[in-house]
Amino acid sequence: MAEEKKSRLYILKPVIERWPAVTKPEGHATFRTKIIWTVLCLILYFILTNIMIFGLKSNVIDLFEQYRFIMAGASGSIMHLGIGPIVTASIILQLFVGAKIINLDLTKKEDKAIYQGTQKILVIVMIVVEAVPQVFGYLMPNEGLIGMTGDWANIIIISQLCLGALLVFFMDELISKWGIGSGISLFIAAGVSQSIFTGLFNWLPASVGELSLINPPAGVIPGTYYLATEMTLNQLMGQYGGYQQIFINQANSIIALIGTIAIFFIVVYTESSRIELPLAHGRVRGARGRYPIRLIYASNIPVILMAALLANINMFAFLFYTNDALSGIPFIGGQWWIGEYNIAGANPSTALGGGSWYLSNLGGVNSWFMPMMYGGDGIHAGWQFGLKVVAYLSVMIFGSVLFAKFWIETTDMGPSSVARQIQSSGMQIPGFRRDPRVLRKVLERYIPVVTVIGGAAVGALAGFADAIGTIGNASGTGVLLTVGIIIRLYEDIAKEQAMEMHPVLRGFFGAE
């Protein structure tokens, strides 16, 4: 029998073996050690988001403004790129492996090592790819502060962007090996939680200037109190539209607060929905357990990948339309149908038309429902807003299903991998032979179906959450991700505590 042809990525094996990486702990890392490393990385993340890029002009154009919640970074700081390069590299490799363009069998240990090593190299490539375009008219250096001009000033800005992205990359790897959960997820939850807290309690005006009835405090609690106490009954009920101002139009409205609370409860209920397969120990009589297959089987990862993909689409559409060099490219440069932008406007990186506008965040009921009811906003007709809602929801649902299927195959969550884990723990399904092939066939009845349903469900939840809107400009997707991340983090902490108390469980959970 001819030997199976190996992937061309094996030429990178010498580089992968010498690539700098965070080493795994020798032996078992205690629960206390994991908590300490996780908290330290989280504190370092908040510190880095408040360190601004040295030598940067104040008028920053953020290419990821609409998707800042998913990038887990802060505009204008050395964390400007956030987790973008990491997630983008994961998307590219998953698509290439899923489409069989890259010949890797991720059920094999050697192929999986090559996949993970290639992903690390690709992360470095994507850091450079996403950092370099930032300086071409968007993150402009302050020449007087730096004391340099031209390329050297740009190199200093790019170097800081790359340094910040590298720190995020190594912190993510550090948490995955020495901490609890995923660094990417933890940073997303931290950023969104900060936005929600600010959206609730911020007492400063929504925009610079004196407090007025049209410029109340930005936080939903002080803003609502201010409007309710300062407006007269005629202003509340009359043409001034006081109730509309309170419930819909203010920076953080009551509708956004209700949407945030509704998303929280829906996600908690959905995360608790599962199918439980009964298990019994093959040798220890009476030892029984259950293997839970969640409805959201692939967790929130598909939505993270989908949102990052849309962020990159928006970034390149913006570059092709506004950059002097790229706008001259035939067929795609400067074309309104790809994405139309006004670089001199209040939100320069927000699409005003074209395909990028149809795929942009819905931004709450005030951004699409009200214009649709009034027949348009002067730029787009009412039916175009309806088409945008349909297009955005369709892309989110279909994309989440696709990434969910890819994700379970690349993370040992497929039927074959789960069957091996259960078999190695000594457990089996009562009434079936203790054979991994039999166990795999049983799991194949559930896992692929639940993966598709769960991917569609999480994509729909994220899409509808974006349509309703949330406080703090965190976006519905950001809130959905944060709730799911916090639930998973709680479960991971409980699992780590259980393994600390009962070391025999480490084999079942794959910790050893």
C-alpha cells in the first residue's frame, strides 16, 4: 500500500520546532497557579489598553471601529490590533483545511502539530498584514513629537502595533497552557464588560459640551434620570418626543438596556440546553456518569470567527475605496459597490453604501427599524434597510454553521476524538460493546446535527442581538459572547477544582 502523501506544510517543520513558544508546565499545574496566571494576564491586558501609541496624532481613524468589541483592543493604544491577527490566521487555516486545499488530517497527532505550528507562523504574518495598512492615512505619526519624518516615523508606529499584537498572542498562549480557559475569550469578555459598565453608569455628556435635553449623560441610568426630571409633561408627551428620546434616541436607551437583559437570559437558557448520554464504567460496577452534548456545541467561537471575518472585509473595503494606491486598482479600487465611505465624516470607517454596508453591524433598532418605518434616511430607501437585515442575518447564520463544523474538527470535538476520550477514561455507553468504533457511530447520530443546529442558533442569536442593540455600544454579538464566555469560565474553574480534588478525573478531561 502506497504511503499517504504528506502536506507541503511539512517543509515548515524545522521552523516550527524552533519557533518561540510558551512551554507547558512540567507535570500538573495547581489550581492556584492557574488562577494567578489568568488574573495577571487580565491585569496586564487592561494596562496595555491604556498605553497609547507613542508619537501618534490625536485624529485617529479606526479601521475596526464597528468591530472593536470583537478585536479586544483599544483604539489608538498599542493594543490597537487586539486579537484580530490571531483570529484571522485561524479563519484562513480552517477554510484551507476544510476545503482540502491544505492536506492535513487533524485526527493524526503529527498533522495536528504541523497545523498548530503553521497557525503560529501565520499569526505573525497577519500581524504585519494588519499593522502596515494602518499608517497609510489612518494612524498618522506626530512628526514634532517623534522628531522624525517619512518612513522612519511610520516604522515606529508599526513596531508598536506589532509589539502589542505579539503580547496578546503570547498572553493567549500563556493562559491556554498555564491559566484557565482561553485568553482570546477572556480579553473579549473584559472589554465588553467594561463597555457595559460604562454604558450603565457614565454620568458625562454623550458628546463634549454642556448638559442639555438633547445631550444628556451618556449612561442609561443617569441619562434616563436626567431626561425624566428635566423634561416637562408637554415635552414628554408632545412633539419634542421625550419618550422616544428616553426609550430609543439617547446614547444608551431603555430599549438597549432591555435588549441587553433579554440577551443575557436567552444565552443562559440556551447554554443550559443539552443532550446527556448515559455512561457506565466498564470495570467498576455501579460507577455511572453522563456525557453532555450542548446545544451550543462549538461554544461562541463560530461567532468570534464570523465577526472577525466581517471586520477584515470592512477594513479592506475601506482601504480599496480611500487609499490613494489601492483605489486605482482596476475593478475593485474605488468601487462604490464594494463599499462607499466618507473619510471626512463623523464615522469615516463606517460604510455608507455598497456590499460592505449590507454586511455592517445593524446597530440597534434606531439604526435600521426607524429608517425602515419612515421610508428611508435620505441616503437609503426603506426597502434597502429591510434587505440589509436579511443579508446580515443570513451571513451570520450560514457563516456560524460553517465555522462551527470546521471548529469541532480542529479541536478534538468530533465524534472520533470524543469516542477516544471516553474510551480512554474506561467509560462506555450501557448496552453497547466497549469499542471506540461503536461509540463513534453513536456519537455521529448527535454531534454533527447538534453542531449545525448550535452554529445556526448562536449565529441567529448574535444577529438578532445586534438588531435589538445593547448598552455601551458593545453590540449584541459582544454581549452574547461575554455571557457565554463567563458561563464557560465558571465551568472551567469548577472543572479545575474537581480535578484538583480528584486527580483521577484528569484523564477523563484530557488534562494528562
